[in-house]
Amino acid sequence: MKEITTYISKIELKVLNIKESESFYDSLFEFIPLKKKEDHQDAFTYWSSFGLVISQQDRVKQFISHEHRVGVLSFSLFCSEKEVVDNLCKELEKQDYIIHSKPKFYDYAPGYYSFKVFDPDENLIEIFTTQSDV
């Protein structure tokens, strides 16, 4: 049987404050090669190997907490360099974004190194790299 390649091509996030989210993702993508390519009315899209569409959500009935909601809770972005992961975490922390977990190696996957940060709408974003020499 032929092996099938599968990947995510687009993620769409509805946010409560598009300006705050745009500032967060602009900071994030200064370090990771996604470029803000398209602006739309009340939305913007970053494109690279996948698209991240951010749009304004004005009709929110209830927002309880990160753990108790529907929709996207978290997603991960791969970065090829450990130094970029470290620098990105420091920069987002300087800008007072909430760091969920500091950069570290994880035992469950040799060479897996990551940190997690909340965006302004409490989507948990993991930035990770893998290193084969660990």
C-alpha cells in the first residue's frame, strides 16, 4: 500500500480582539517564517507551509476558561533551530504574554524541545524543535 502524506494546510482562529491577536502573532512570526500575506476586513492570514487565518469574533455567548470551551485549544509550530525557540520564548515573555511552560527537553521523545505560550484568546501555542544529537 502506498504511504499517504497528511498535513494541516490551514487553521482558522476566531478571536475576541483582533488588534491584540495581530500584535501577538506578528511577534511570534518575526522568529518563525510565516509572513503576513493577506489582510481582509476583520481578518488576516499568515502563509507558509500552512495558513493561519485570524478573524474577529463579535458574537460570543460564553467564554469560561481555556479548559472548558469548544474549538481550537492548542496547536504546535515546528521550528528548525533550538536557539530560535529560546529567543522567541524570551521575546514573548518580555512582551508580557503568559508562558505556560518554559523551553525544555521532554523524555517522551528524544530531542523534543519546546515551550508553550497562551495567545490573547488563551489558545495554547507550542513552539518546538527536534534535535537528533540529544
